[in-house]
Amino acid sequence: MSIAFTFPGQGSQSVGMGKALAEAFPEARRVFDEVDDALGEKLSQVMWEGPEDRLTLTANAQPGLMAVSMAALQALEAQGVSLKDKVAYVAGHSLGEYSALCAAGTFSLADTARLLRIRGNAMQEAVPAGEGAMAAILGLEQQAVEDACREAGGPCQVANDNGGGQLVISGAKAAVEEAARLCTDKGAKRALMLQVSAPFHSALMGPAADAMRDALAKVGKRAPIVPVVCNVSVNPVTDPDEIVKRLVEQVTGRVRWRETVEWFAANGVTTLYEIGSGKVLSGLAKRIAKDVSTANVSTPADVEAAAAALG
């Protein structure tokens, strides 16, 4: 039996996330205080009280989701669950990869919060508002989606392979709209334009990749205490230099989540714990690898249940 911890990405945020953890566990409260101090503002207040449109801003959602994940992890560790002793691998969806690396000790909590604030701002600013877009394509083979992106006549690519027949495309607005139309023509069950502020994980994010290369060069980093399965390469990594390379590639590259879950299943992982806000990754995992069980750790009750199971 082998355990992996996974960490959610953008879209899992909700007003109130993490508040119950902070109230139940002093270790969790300290995480939120440290993130607030690192950013020089009360992000925790936005997370717990809203307004929702402010929390949803990329520059807030990214460090906020990381903070909830680390608060849940610290609460677990306070109950005697050691990441190093109990967990074989960690991985995170997009920004969640930073949470995974923080959990595994590669980056400090304060540095991770600042990196995600830089990442959120850089991704937001890489493309002028209204010029980029993303769309979810449901129920169409990957090759057909890639063909549609190529035929669309502009910058457009598969940004997320989430599994369960769900692919997300990203790029220039006109090209994404045309690719979505072509996907419908090719037999997609649905092609849904997403309400996002920028074309994440596309070549148009090049300026954000440059910003992250610069930011990552300036922070301290250590080898993770457990291997991190990277989004863009789907292999376990422990070398800090390779980790940084993969994080830079990830800004413009594909989040290969379906392959990540399949890799876990093929390499002996029997249970995936989703650490942090929401249940998005657990839902995806159930559709990708039916023999792998899932559990969530986002509330005090979840912490108690996971501690009992992992104790």
C-alpha cells in the first residue's frame, strides 16, 4: 500500500476556505498568519470573508489555495501524520505543484506565498485583457482536440489534460473560439468557454515564464523529502535544479493530470489524499483510476479521519 498527497489548483477556491481549520488547530492558524506576513496584507481576511470576486483574482487565489493546503497539512502533522514517513509521492495541479513542493520542504512557506503572488500577477499581466481565452472540451479524443487547435489558425493548444474525457484548450481568443467550434464539429459532447482572466498554460504565457525563472532563481531551495511528480514531465523529481526547470516550463506547458494519476496507479499508489480546498482532484481521480481510493483533507473532521486512517 502506498499513499500520495495531491494539492488542488485554481478553481477550487471558495469564500470561507480554511477558516474552520484555523479555528480548530493553532498550527493551521500559524500558516495563515505567516502567509499574511509574507504578503504584507490580510489575505486570510479575503479568503474567509470575501468578496468572492476579490478572492478569485489570480494573484489572491493562488497563494490562498496554497495556504489552505499547508494549513491542512500542518493540522495533520500535529495529529502525528508525518509526510516523510507516510507518503510516497506528492503532486499538485498547476499552482498546486508549488503547494506540493512547499509540503515536501523544497520552498519555505513564506517564499511559496511570494512566488505564487508573483506567478498570479505575471500570468494575469502576460496577455492584455480580452485577448486570450480558454475552453473545456468534453468527450472528444485528445488527438481530435489537438487537430482542432492546429486547424484553428492561431495560437491555441491543449493546456490541461484532466482525464475523464475533459481537456482544456488555451490561447488567443479567436483561435480558441474557432477550435471549440471545430471540436463540436468533430463530435465533442460539449465545448464550453471558461470564465478565466488569461490563457493559462499556453505559449502566450511566455512573459510569465520569464518572470518565474527570475523569481525562482532568487529563492532558497532544497531537495524535497519525498519525490514530486511534475505536471509537465510526469516523473518523480528530487533535484532542485530540475524542479525549477519544470516549474518554468509549466507556465506555458500542459498540465498532464490524467497521466499523473495513471502514473500513480501504475507505481503502487493505492490512495490519493487531496490536501486543501475542494474535491476537484478526487473527482478526476475516480474517473481516471477506479482502483485508486481517494480522500479529502479540508475540514477539521477530515483531518481527524485522515489521522485515524494514517496513524
